[in-house]
Amino acid sequence: MAENAEGDLNSNVLHASYRTGDPQLDTAIEQWLRWDKNPKTKEQIENLLRNGMNKELRDRLCCRMTFGTAGLRSAMGAGFCYINDLTVIQSTQGMYKYLERCFSDFKQRGFVVGYDTRGQVTSSCSSQRLAKLTAAVLLAKDVPVYLFSRYVPTPFVPYAVKELKAVAGVMITASHNRKEDNGYKVYWETGAQITSPHDKEILKCIEECVEPWNGSWNDNLVDTSPLKKDPLQDICRRYMEDLKKICFHSGHWKVFTGNELAALLGWWMFDCWKKTKSRNADVKNVYMLATTVSSKILKAIALKEGFHFEETLPGFKWIGSRIKHLLENGKEVLFAFEESIGFLCGTSVLDKDGVSAAVVVAEMASYLETMDVTLEQQLARVYEKYGHHISRTSYFLCYDPPTIKRIFERLRNFDSPNEYPKSCGAFAILHVRDITTGYDSSQPNEKSVLPVSKNSQMITFTFQNGCVATLRTSGTEPKIKYYAEMCASPDQSNISLLEEQLQKLIEALIENFLEPSKNGLTWRSA
């Protein structure tokens, strides 16, 4: 942050015009206005000075934070007893002075800095910014700094101190305190929080180093210094490995996709319905729904179990509207979902409801645990019974609307006018559905059952090998998205082969239909 000579001059003139008559307070005000380079916190003190708020000025400027049970902790805002840019710089300068005294190899071993997500707009203060300033003070003194590139859990900092053999570390956080607070949590080389006499000695050093050094405000060092390293990936990997030492039974980590969770929830909701249904309940009165770009696993379950499955256009507003219509006509809806992590169990809410879905997943996991079955194992059983459904989703960026329109118009006039492609590379196409125009080759009248949506582009291809692929534009971003799924029958159990076929089809889809090089598309994985 650059020095502002004009601002300093104005502040000095302001202070000269509003002397308080208290020498201690006047000195503190003069120091603050001279040292603070944050316009927001500087302005807070200037406003208090203009308005003659001497008591509040005294409360803010005439005392300093002390180490409590969790390091330095206070409200964010202007003043020497608050957490802000200047007090964090001062604290780090004191830390540097004390650590230099304690460790002859300080500049070889380095220092760890982490932060949480706290922030306060009125003082332009955030944990991330305070972490950068902490790092800047040390980098300016040629100390190697391990600064996490994003917010991290507090335990990552003490863990990193030990693993990287750093001399100490700081986590910018106020833990469970109210959101207006922030803190400066200090860890010693052992990975434990500092205790006496370190806390008292650090405070002494802070009081000896209150004026910012040259370079202490230079947070650009975080981006330019070769002494700054990001430990995030390394520490995350090591930490997860170490967790295995205290996990004796959860096996390995599994992150489920929206489609995979839907397979589990669809199976579970129907299984529970079968076990608890009344004697006169009719399976033909039962419905499940999904958006058309989501997995077809519910369709496979419905075909085998005898209930109804319906698709809607993307977006939960279409699901909610259709459920309302079904309920009004005496139907029973057990479950609905969209692949982008949107689930609805039951019909108490006619929108995606992660709260109730979490409760249902928890009960399902608890039940399966009594059977010595994990969620991942049950998912495999679902796929074994109803057929493997392997999905891939991604997108391309395109900032030129005419190019997007040209790509889709080409598909509608592929080999000749009004002719959709009959194949994609080596993969034969069985059916084509175009929601933009209302065409659907799978219907007797060739009209789409789903509503026409002329304002967006969306074409779905069903292939003879069981794959279903949809190309569509985003309603909010300059994207062409693709959704591809291999919908296998239960007798197709070679997962590697299915995944290989799906990948080859996606490559053909991109090369033949989207032509990214020709159309200037930029690929991004979703």
C-alpha cells in the first residue's frame, strides 16, 4: 500500500485543529494518523476527532490488546486495542523481533500464516488482508513465509508449523467469537499455542516496535517475493493421510456427485415407501422427477419397479410446478432432483431442500451401517440392480453470441436443411430432441413433450449404445454446457469399458459438434 503524503498532511492539520488537551491521547492520535495507511480506519479516527469524541478516542487509542487464552482477539475497527491493519503489523513486528532472538535459524525455517473468512467492510479489514500484511512484514525482513493461498481450518496452521519445521505460525481468526471480532492466534514451533513467558515477551517486543518499518505495508511482496510459498496442497495431503491414523472404521473418502446421491435417495425413498405403504397403495400412483440434463437412473428404477418417472426442463421451478399439478390430481411424489446438487424428498416444500435431504441421507447412512454397508457400497448395489449410469459434465466458454447460435443452427441443418446429424463420429444417433424448436424424433408426432424454450439453446442426442448427451447454453453465463451419461443395462457390468465408451463419445461430441478450435471456444472443467 503506497504512502499518501497529502493524506498525512491533511491528518496532521486536522489534529492540530482539534487538540484534546490530554497529552497521552494527543500523542496516540498523532501516532495513529501518521502510521495508519488504511483509509477506512484512518477516517474512523478522524471522524471521532472532528466530533470531539474524546472518551471513545481514549478507549480506542490509549490501551493495547493483550494475549488471552487464544492469542490477541478484539473487534475489528480503528484503534490500538482493536484488530486492524496497523495493529497486526505492529504485532508481527514484535513477533519478528522475539523470534529472531529465540531462533538463530529463523530465516532458514520460516513462519506459517493462515486465515479464515471473516471480514468487515466498514474498516476494510478481512482475515485474508491481515494474513497478507503479516506475511509482508516478515518477507520484508527476508523470512520465508508459508502463506496459505485460501482460507483454511485453524488446525492446518499448527499442523503446518510442525510438519514444515517452522519456528512459529499465526492463524488470523476469532474462532467462535461474534462476527465483528477477529484475532491473531500464535503457535510456537511445537504446534501448540504460546504460553508464558512467550506471550509476555512478545508483548514487550510489540511495544518496542510500534512504528511500522519500511516495507511493512508492502503487501505486494506476497505476490512477488520468492520467499513466499503456498503450503495448501502439501499440508492438505499430509493432514488427510494422518487422519487415517485415528480413523479405525468411514474406509476412504468418497465425494458423491449430485447424480450419485440421487441414485441413493431414489432407491431409499422407494424402498421405504414399499415397506411402509398402506394395503391399498398403488405403485402406479407414485412419481419421481428429474430435470432433463440429470441422470436417467430414476427412469431405470421406475421401469423396473413400476412407478412413474417424468422429466422437466432444467431448473427447480419446473419441478415444483409439475409436482403441484401431480398433487392436485391425487398423485404421490416421493422424490425429485437436479444434477447440480438439488434434492427434494417428499412434498412439504416445492423447491430443492438440502436440509430435509441431509436428514434423509443421515437416516439412510445410519440404517445401512446397521447392515454393515457403506453408502458407496449401496450405490454399487443400486447400479448392479438397475444398470450403471456414468455421468460427465463440463462446459466451454464463448463470449460471442452469434458463434453460439451458429453452432446450434449447424446441428439443425447438419447434412442438409432441417436435418439433424444421424451420427457423431463412430457413434450412431437413435433420437434427437430440440427443446428450442420443439422437435423430438422419439415421439410419434415428432413434437417434444417438454415445453418449448425458444430463448435458450438445448439439443439432446440419444445414441444407440445407450449414451445420452445434451448440449445447452447457460441462462446466466457465456457457456455452452454438455451433459453426457452412459445408461447401461444391468447385464453390462464392465465399468472400465463403459467409462471408455463414454469418454470416446464425449471426445467425438466436442470434435464434431462443438468444434472448439474453429469456433474459438475455451474449455473449462465444471
